[in-house]
Amino acid sequence: MILNLLILLFIGVHIEGCSWNTERQVDNQRDFKQLLVDIREQKITPQLAKLEFKRIMSELEERYPHAAFDSANVSLVFPLLGKNYRSVGGRGRGFYGRHFDLFDHSVAKSHPAHDIFIYDRDKDCKEDISGKYMDVLAVSDGVVIATETEWTEEKGYKGGNYVWLYDFQTGGLWYYAHQRKVYVVEGQKVQAGDKIGEVGRSGFNAKTNRSDTHLHLMFLKLDEHNEPTPLNHYPWLKAAKTVYQTQLPSHYPRKSIKADSISKRISAGLPISIEQKIEPKPVSFQTRSKKKKGRDRG
Ligand SMILES: [Zn+2]
């Protein structure tokens, strides 16, 4: 009897020992931002990163179900205020999707995105003709699933200040990189045309002098197994609607920003978007000049 108990106890401990890793992973489920950080810092294997990605995406899909979409009928708002596809670099030939691996940080030979340029010869991030920062807009209705707002040159990593958006129209993901400011928080729902940030030069390569000020925009399509593939979304950008007026999203998630992070920023004298994020009223932004067409770099 005692022997039986001891055996059972041993088996129990042994099973627990075996399953500890999996249970721990379930207990400490990463959100999407943490997953991206762990991939970047190579704290997670590509295989496990993929599993985590699929879990997060199926949760999003369940929470925000989307209808099947027809690529020919996807309708976007152009991501820069008052601009259109003529601001896209290389007339849409900047997309290079091969070798892309979201889960392996060591693979870096691809450019599965379009760079959308502003006219900024002095590289102060302001559009030279208007003298204003360029608003970055949500291209589609969706929810913000990750942001980076505290990029510094010392941190060095590639994307700079970024936003990841889960798209309600397609069930895919939009990645906006190199922003100077980010105006949204994780969990915030946005509507197409809402202001989510401003074009900037944050990011390892984007900050260098040889780089022209631009938004790096990637779209990841998810298949039925939530496998991500970068899609050349130039046709969508070509057909995208130009908007001349924007506003901050009207939705504010309950848990937007931790109080200590706000006070830290305020005491550090950082006039970054945090204050605007907790400002409850949407603000209107209007373009001063609509005569800017044709002056962009292509
Ligand atoms: Zn790029």
C-alpha cells in the first residue's frame, strides 16, 4: 500500500516535471508585443514563436471575426494624409518578399513592404512644403495589437517606433514602421482614416542620412492555419482613397497606459503622445495645402 502510494507520488512528480515547460508557457502567455520582443532578442525559438503567433492570431480571429475577403475588392484609406500611391517608392517595385521570416530575427535579407516617402530634404521629419509633420493613418478598420513608442538611437533596432494593426477587413496584419510618434495604444480600435502616428526616421537604417524620410508599410496575409505571408499590397495602395482630414481614434481601451509610465514621461519632460492618448476628445487635423501632388519622391 505504502509502496503503491510512493509509486503514484513518483509518477505524479515525474509527470509534473515533464509538463512543467508547457504549463509554464500557457501560464505566461505572451501578448503579441512580448512575442515580437522575444523574437528580436532571440529569447524564443522560431518554432515556438510560430506556435505562439498562431495562438494569438486564432484568439484575435475569434474575438474579431472577419468575412472572407476578395483581394480585388479590398478598400483602403491611403496611409498618409492627403497623399496617394505616387508617394510609394520605386513605383511599387520596392517590395521583395522572399526570405522573409517573421519568427527568425537572424533572417534579414528581404523587404516585404512598401516605403512611402515624404518630401523632406532637410530630414527634420517635417514635410518641406507644408512645414508640418505628416500624419500616418489607419488604412482599414482594426485593432492595435502592438506598438513601440520608446525607440532611441542606442536601442538601435530596425523598426523604430512602430504600430501593428489587426485588420478587420482581411483578418491580416499591418505593420507601420519608423514613426516619430505613435498616437495609439495596444487594444485600441481604430477606423480607416484615423490618425495613428506621424512619419519619422526612427529605426536603425531609417535614422541614417542616406535614408529619405518614409513610412515602411507591410501587410501580412494569414492563411487558414494562421501562417503569415507578406503580400504585395501595391494594387490596394493604388486604389486607396485619399483623405484630407483625420482625427484620433474615438475608442479608448480601458487599460490604456500604466500610470507610472505616464508620470515617468511627464517628469522626464517628454512631450510625446502619451498626453494625447489620455485626452478623451478626438482632435481634427486638416491639411493646409492640397497642392503638394507630384512633388513626392517616387
Ligand atoms: Zn522599408
